Amino acid sequence: MSAQFSLRHPWRLSSVAVTALVAMIASGCGASVSSPTTGASVETDPQAKAGTELTKTVVLDWSGGYSEITSEWLAGADLSQLYLPSGESLEDYAESFQEAVRVRVDEILRGIGPARFTVLIDEAEEYPDGTVVYFTADAIAGDGFQIGQTKLDQCDLREPGTAIMWIGTLLKLGDEHGYDQWVNALANTAAHEVGHTVGFFHPDADGSDFTPYEKDTEIMMAVHTLSALLSPQEFIIPQETCPESIQGEFGGIAYTVSNTRTAKRSCLSHKTENPSEAVIICNHHGYDR
């Protein structure tokens, strides 16, 4: 069986397709970045300037809510639709499963800096300044096969960020996996989308060559095999999330991959020079039959 994944990437619309002998999946992210409405330069976060610790809150919302990305209400997650090989559903383990996803997202985000991420399970309205990931039983509209969606925020100029994990779309690729595999699928997608909200982009969107290890393990890849998504992933490829040309004019924060133990490549230059002129559609984990 062959499958193709399409994706789009930062500040330009480009398409990437990958063919595999197994069903391949990906998650989608629509992204746009605008310059400050005043037209004035945006200063780097004062915490970063002062040398104090920069912190960001990530809220995993399983109850649903209004999404500014789609301008619609999202249903809450329905874990009764996610099955284990034993025939049980994850609804039987809802509390422990959600906590396992939270712990794994936290572990993945430790691989980037300079911010220290605090990952919580709660409702979005309780943290208006937090980055929210909605886990919804809904599927993305139309015939799309994206399982994640967010707005890319180059240089982390906008706050807060929001993202969607389309569990309904993920179920199109199968509704039975092991417990840890379900944890990885949801946590990998959530952390990928959070990566976009602080400026990380798809390193494979420019046609660069990568090793099989990088393709499977790098969490910001735009396309993955299903087996890779169900396995542990992390940030391993350094990126230039906020080039000096942008930071000098607009300010912002440059995020880096701090997991240098596995980082293998030199920084990949983002081709955007002016975020005010950019429109990104990121369809991470986009799946087309």
C-alpha cells in the first residue's frame, strides 16, 4: 500500500509529498504571522533581556471549546473511540492516559529553549495567557487528513498560541494501538504544534536530505510514517527560528534545540525575511490517499 502526504510550509505555500510502503500520516497546521499593528518594533521578552528564566504555560484541554483557528466550537475528546489490543477503550483509563500524554509533552518540550515550559491539564479559559492545545473528537473539515493544526509564530512574537489535535482524523488511520503508542501519537502531535507556536518550522519542507533516524525521530518533520508517529519523537535538528534580520527589526525570541546530545545538523535557515509579508499553511502529518 502506498500513501502520499502533502504539507505546506512557512510564509509561502509549497507542497511536499512522500511515498511509503506503509500507511503514512501527518498532522496539519495552518499558520500566519502578522507584524505589530502599530508598525513599531517589538522588543524581546523582558525576562530574556534581564537574563531571568523565561517560562511558558502549555494547557492541554480535553473538554473542547471555541477555536480561533477554525472559528468554530470543538467537541471534547472522546477516548471511548480509541481502542487497545485487549478490546478495552482508553476511556477506561482516561485520567491516567491524559496524565501520560501531559508527561510526555513535558519531556519533549524540555528539548528546546530558552523558555521553560509548564504543561498542565485544564480548560483553556482558566489560562488566558497560556498556549492551548485542544484535543477534539472532531475531524478536520472536508476530506483533509491533517491531525494537527496551529498558527506558526516566528520569533514567538504573538501570545498566546492555540493548536488543535484532530483525534477524529487520526482515527481514519486505525482505532487500535497499544497504550504507549496512543500516548506517543497524541503527545508527538501536540508538541509539534507547540513548536510551531514558538517559531519552529518543517525542516523537510525545503527538500533537504535526512537520515532515516532523523526522518523518524525529528518531531518537526512535516511527514512521518504511522510507525514513527506511534514511537517516541523529539527535537533533534537545530533551526534558526528567529533570524537576526527579523530579530533586529521586530524583536522576538530565538528558540534553539537544547537536546545537543542528538542534534546532528547545522542550523537550517528560515527563508522568511519579513514576517509582516508572510502567510504560512503548515499541514504537518497531512495524509492523502
